[in-house]
Amino acid sequence: METRNLIRFLFLTVIVALLLLFTFTNLPYTLPLTNKAEELLDCSTNSRWCTSKNRFFQSNIKQPPKPTTRLHTADVPHHPLDPLTLNELNKVRSILLSHALFLNSNTYALHSVVLEEPDKSVVLAWNHGEPLPPRKASVIARVNGQAHVFSVDLGSGEVSLVDVGEHSGYPTMTIEDMTSSTWAPLGNADFNRSILARGVDLKDLACLPISLGWFGEKEENRRLIKVQCYSMEGTANFYMRPIEGLTVVLDMDTKQVVEIIDKGKNIPIPKAAGTDYRFSAQNSKINLVNPISIEQPKGPSFTIEDDHLVKWANWEFHLKPDPRAGVVISRVKVIDPITREMRNVMYKGFTSELFVPYMDPTDAWYFKTYMDAGEYGFGLQAMPLDPLNDCPRNAYYMDGVFAAGDGTPYVRSNMVCVFESYAGDIGWRHSESPITGLEIREVRPKVTLVVRMAASVANYDYIVDWEFQTDGLIRVKVGLSGILMVKGTSYVNMNQVNQEENLYGTLLSENVIGVIHDHYITFYLDMDIDGPPNSFIKVNIKREETAPGESPRRSYLKAVRNTAKTEKDAQVKLKLYDPSEYHIVNPSKRTRVGNPVGYKLVPGGTAASLLDLDDPPQKRGAFTNNQIWVTPYNKSEEWAGGLFTYQSQGEDTLAVWSERDRSIENKDIVMWYTLGFHHVPCQEDFPIMPTVSSSFDLKPVNFYESNPILNIPPNNENDLPVCSASAESSA
């Protein structure tokens, strides 16, 4: 019986593997649409329904490109920062496989193959139309169990070994590492017996690869991973049916089971009823609102040139998908409304690391302290976006072209979308009071440009938006959705729980506990305000007392500006009752009245880590010890959790670099900001979580001479279509 179940399970896993292969290739990826295309008015196909002042829009309506499947075989780079093309990835693989180290190896895996970006000075000096700097690839590979970093010159075919120093950790897992680790325990008879003893049929088994952090010498000198499993019987949402207390420790290289820990035999597997979140699985369906869509009769206002150069309104920037960061925004420039010159704002911005520690110290949970970028690859976990639901109709879609573990390129279709957004927000307004006798009502709508990606890191979904506003503001927003990682319990009601017992979370449903956890998303922000030499100024808001008899007021607020000289001066823990503004300025560029031009960071999502600084997870996640850091630009310092994050011990993090206390005044500097969320789960998070979002802003501060959108026009009725439902839909 056990053998038959095992054979049946292995057959199913092969089928799943083939389906996964479709996901990692160039084949179309479609999901059932929640917003149905036929329910949304399209002014191009339904022009008889879209009018403006009784005039019909027909052939003159421009439409954005539809999501399509691209082969990418003809792609060529046009910009020094363009990602490696499919042909370039194939060339890198060919060069490496003919290299002596690989020829003489028994095993190898390519954990990262990305563009080795030219030096910053070279990129800044390059102009459109000029020859590109030499194209090189940066490769992180493990050959015969040893990690190496290579520089591969695509022109000459030369392979150079890059010295990155000693590291305790390992490179980001490959997709193959993760998938093979979930199947490997099935080769162990003791594991199979444990599953069957829990009443789970092997054909209903779903397992997850869980990074184990670092907790001492026992875990050193080999790549380990922990595997925990769930029952898929009766639901697609297997995350809500954990086989609690069963943990497999696996050697990721040999795929041998090191240890099986089975401590939850008395905990039932939660029921499947009510857990499936798919629309097709709902017994009742409720339409709370009518379908909504934004129509653009003149077409989108943005263009994407040469596949990666985005131009919109007064903005221009380079955009590319990245297997570790997700998306990278580079060479961000904005047009000055007076001089009409392009001005530099940011050289490079991206998600550097995501730290997600769970707050349960028990055997099956203490190690769940994920680094989603450095361990799993934030971009590797990005899924194809769902048109009309992830992104509106007017979106443009961009694919990611990445390398698998053997170096073979694959395409992540529709990984990033770009679209214009209008939610009825106001750019600026003023109405004059009747008492003045002036009949003035001036309002300007706020339209923004959004760059979006969504990553599904196993159960959790992250939505990352880079939003550009015409007033010069950049808003970076992170949304959290998806499914909670839950713990099985014998409790079905809180009246069974002793008041002194710590559940480490919230009872969400019968036999299901949502465990308390944090999310920290650290962003790398290489600000170049009118050029690289910048300074960080902390503008402290202080209460000032008035002198006796000076004023009827006893106190007021005063702004005290302090320029950070070194890195430690710029380490900031946010404090509600000791407020400050945080400016990045160019001291050599001033407005006509003498203020240094700059941008300020406007914090949001300010949850801070409360873990002990000597707790092993916090040592690895020490980049969350402060919300703001500023470091001198260093091409090798981009990943807040270190280059090799997996099983690292925290010796190569942003916190370690910053302790060098290097000079940062009037230098090329990088600002780091961490968005933080404390999550105490609640029943509304079951079985899938409504999105919770937070954001921070990069806002001009004395960057312009005055309001940069003073002269933009208001909306006019003649410019906008008025769409009504079709006769068929209203019948």
C-alpha cells in the first residue's frame, strides 16, 4: 500500500514539475479573470458607447500594447544598464561550460547570472546613441560545493574570478534547489510512515522548503534546509492544513534526510471546509460594485523606448526586472519646469532585502526568520501579473529573462507592469472664501505613473509599487497579501485556552493559529540630487520656549539642521516625540534664494524590530536596527543582508558596513530605508488576507524654484469620454 502511494505521489510530482516548467518558460500564462474583459467597456471596440459632448471616439482612439508572449530571441541591449538578453545568457552559459573549472567539476549550479553593471562614472558619462561599454556578466556559481563569483566578458569570452572575501553563508537558492528539496523526503521510508500515520495520503501531500537561518555550529559547513508539509485534500489552500510538528532537516546538496522531528502527533490537521479562496470554489458570489475601468481616448501618456527606458510627463528612468531585487529603477531624472533641462534625482533604487521573523520559539517555528530576497530571490518568486486585476487595462507589461540553475535562460512573462493611475486624487486646489468677493475655484487632478511587480514567496504575496507624480514626488509602496503561515492546534475555541498559555498568535479558525510575525522591507536608494556629491541633513523639530514678556505664546517649534559628517551620524531610529525631517541635498547647488536643492525622505510603515540584538535572527537582520542608514557609495554594498545570505551569521550586513563610520558629507552617498510591519493576525486574514499597504515618499525639498505643476491644465469635459453601458448589458 505504501509503495503504491509513493508511486502515485511521484507520478503527480512529475506532472507538477511539467506545469512548473511552463511557468518558467516563454509559454502564455493565464489565470481566470476576476474582472472579466467583457464586463469592462473598451472605447476601442465599444466606441458607440463612449462619447464626449455627444461626439463619438472611434478610429482615433489609441490603445496600449496588450500582454503578449514574446520570444526575446531578437532582443539586443541599447543602454549600459539593460539586463542580459536571452542570447547573452546563452553565451554566458557556453563560455562558463568551456571553462576549466566547470569542465573538471562533478557538479555545478549557477545561483545568479546578471549584468555586471559598468562603473557608475561610465554610465553617467554615456549618452544615447554612443557605443555601449563592454558587456559583462556577474555570475555567482557553486562548483564542486564551493561558491565563486565570476566576471564574464561577453566580448572577449574571458572569465575572471572576483575576490569577495570570506563569507559564512551561501548564495541564493535556485528554483531547482527549492523544488527538489520538497520532493526529496519522499525517498525516506521513515518520513513516509510519519505522513501516513498522520492520516494523510501521499497523493495529497504538499511540502515547502523553509530556510533555517543560523543557530550555531551544528548547522555549519553544509547547506541545510527544513521541509514541512501540508494536506491538499479538499482544498487548494493547503497552507491552512499543516501537519503540525513534523519537520525534516535535509542536506540540500545530497538530498539526504539528516533528521526527522515529529512532535505534533496529537494535533489534528485542520479541516478543509471554508479554506479555498478561488472564485470558482465559492458557494455564493457577491457583486458589491459595478466593473470600473479607466479609458484614455488619446492613448497612454507614457512611452517605453528600447524595452527599458520609460518616459512619462516630466520623468525619465531606466527599468529592468532582476532575479534578486524584483525590479530595479535607475537613472531617474525629471524635467525642470523653468529651464526644461533634465535633472538627476536618483541613480538607482530597489528592494535590497525582506526580513520576516515569526514570533514562536518552539521547535517547529523558531527558525522561521526568512530573508526573502537573499535566500529565495524576490524576483525569482515574481509571478506573471493578471491583466485587469493586478494591473488595469492601460498597462504595459515587461518580461523578466533569467537563468535557471544550469544557466539555461527562461522567461517570466508579464512580470512587471507600468500604467497611469487616476483615483480621483487632487494635485492641488484652492477655492476662495465668499467673504473676499473673489470667485476663484482652481483644482488640478493628480495622475501618476506606477511601476508594479508582485512576488508570491510561497504563502505570502508582496506587491511593490514605484509611483511617480508630476510634482516630483516618488512614492514607494509595499502591499502585503496572500496567505498566512499558520500553526496547527488542538483548540477549536478560545474558551479552551488557559489565560496564561501563550498561543504565539491568534486562533483564526478551528485548529488554526495565525502566528505573530514582522515584515521588514529594506530599500537601497542611491540618491543623486543634481549629481553625485550629496549630504544628509537631519532637520530636528525642537520646541523653543519664549522669554518672559516676549510673546503671549509660551512655546513654538524650531527647525535645527545638522549635517551628518560620518555614517554613525546618519543612523536613525524614528521617534514620535523627537521628530525630524531627513534631507538629501546637493550643497553645491542652490535655488535663487540660496537654499540647497534636495529631496526628503518622508517615512511610513515605521514598525521597528523589538528582538534582542543578540538573538541570532536579529544579528542576521541587523540592518533593521535602524530605520534609516546612509553609507558612502560602494558598488559592492547593495544587499543589506549580505552577498551570501543563506545560513549567514550576520558578518556581512549593512549594519557591519556602517560601523566603519566612513565620511559621508558632500560625497556620493546611498540612503537605506526600512518599511516595517507588525502583524498580529486576525480572523479577517482567514483564509486569505485583504491587502495591507504602507509606503514612504521621496519628496522634493527646495529642489524647484516654486510649485512645479502650477501651470498644468484642469480636466475639461471635452477631453474626456463618457461611457455608458451597452444595450445588451443593461437589458
